Amino acid sequence: MGQIGIWQIIIVAIVILVLFGRGRISEMMGDFGKGVSSFKKGLNDDDGKTGTEPSARIEAPRHEAKPAGEAAADPKPAEPVDKNA
């Protein structure tokens, strides 16, 4: 009962064809093909950029970590450290 046979696939295909019509299905498949080719083109364009500089790195704000004993006694975070100093 859990297996999908050829007759179930044919019935589903006929229902989809009746609901959407042949023109709309071919239009959707054409759009799908354009999307796939655009995706592949984008991947190939990214591969060609091997000589460019890497993207900027995003860093979180830095702060001094408290020793475990102090952190347990005082749960307030430590003061932020000035990066430029």
C-alpha cells in the first residue's frame, strides 16, 4: 500500500494537467529551466573571481573575561575593551 505505482503517477499527472492546463505547465517548466541556468551561470561567475581580495571579516565586540570565581559571584559582564588602545 505504501508503494507508488505507474497508475497513481498517471492519475496525478492528469489531475495536474486538468487544473493548470498545458500552457501554464510549459510556462512554469520554462521558468524553472531559466532559473536553473541562471543559478549555474552565477556559480560559474563566482568561480572565475579567484584573483580578487577576500570579503571583509565581521568581528564581534571584544571584552575582558572575568575569572570563574568572580563571574559566579558577580554575573554582570566585564567592561568592553577599547580596540584602538
